[in-house]
Amino acid sequence: MEKSKILYAEDDNTIAFLIQDSLESYYDIDCYPDGKSALEAFNTKIFDICLLDIMMPELNGFELAQYIRDKNSEIPIIFISAKALKEDRIKGLKIGADDYLVKPFSIEELILKIEVFLKRSKKTNTTPSKYKVGKYDFDPRNYTLQDSLNTITLTQRESELLLYFINHKNSVVKRQDILKAIWGDDDYFMGRSLDVFISRLRKLLADEQNVIIENLHGIGFRFSEK
């Protein structure tokens, strides 16, 4: 059975390790040290629930939650923070969080809350997330492009790259932003890898004349549909 996937944002390495180590037997958990990298991951991958610290660099938990909630009104969000003031709890819930746990807390309590919100989320969203790309239905969970006749199986990297473009459709995206979001770094060799994967996507979508991955020399790319 496929594990539910958790996005976990936490800048304290010790706490992050302890929680990730405690949860990874039950869930597929990706941990990010700041709000910016967590948001980039949210835009390139599919998650079932978000666990967010509040006091983080780059983008704090409240800001990150607002971005996530604007993008997805259904995904459960649980704040886990040392900020215990009533005002902070109220602010978090007003943003759209489903719950707010104050550190320290027991792992058993966290797991119970995760299970409650995962079950609730599955009841309200029984169909997998899919996106329309030309004539194709794109299923990023299963890495497939499907039309009425054929199913094309993508690699995980191809799927993540296509999802990133879809989430930034009609916008100019810089090469370094794509590389950091998907490859985790923007060195020369990863840049060459990006070019290879973009060529693959173009070939896969070659019969879709209305789907364009435009190369903007010296800047990056723009994904658009006419």
C-alpha cells in the first residue's frame, strides 16, 4: 500500500531529525529546512498533508501556509511550533490551518492528528490530482500522460519537471530556480541534465502544437498552452 506523503518544514535540525525518524515508518516524509525550499517542493511534487514550523528563514510558516492554501484549499495543514500564544494559534487557524500543536508534544499525538486529517481529506477528495496538458491527462502521482488511445509513462524527474511548468504556466521561470526546486542545486552538470529532460518533454509533447516550452536565452523557460 502506498504511503501518504508529508511535506515537513522545520529549520531546527535536531527536531527535524527526530520527527522524520519517528514518522518515516508510517509515511513518506520530505523534510525542508526553510519555507522557501518547502514551497518550491510543494510546487513540484504531490503531498497529502503539510506539517509546518513557524519560525523559519526565507519564508516563515504563516507565509508558507498562505501560499499553500491559496494554491490548494483542501490539503490539511498542521502547525507545529514553540509559539504558544493564543494570538499565534488564532492567526494560524485564520490562515486556514487545520490544527496547531505546541512544542513539545508526543509523537503519538501528532500521528493521531495526521491520521484524522488524512482520513477526512480522502473522504472529500476521492479522485487523484490530474492536470490537462493538451489532449493528455497528466497524473503526477503515477507519472503518466494519457489520452483516449495511449498511456505514456514518465520518469519521476520528467513528471516533476512537467508539474513545475504547469504550476508556473505562462510565467518566465529561471533555470536556477528550476534546478534548485527539482535537483536541489544549480551546478553545471545539473544544468546539462535539465536540458536533456526538457528535450525529452518536448519530444513527448511533439504532437501537441498548442503546448509550448519556450527557451528564453540566458534566462530560462516559459511553458504555455494556446
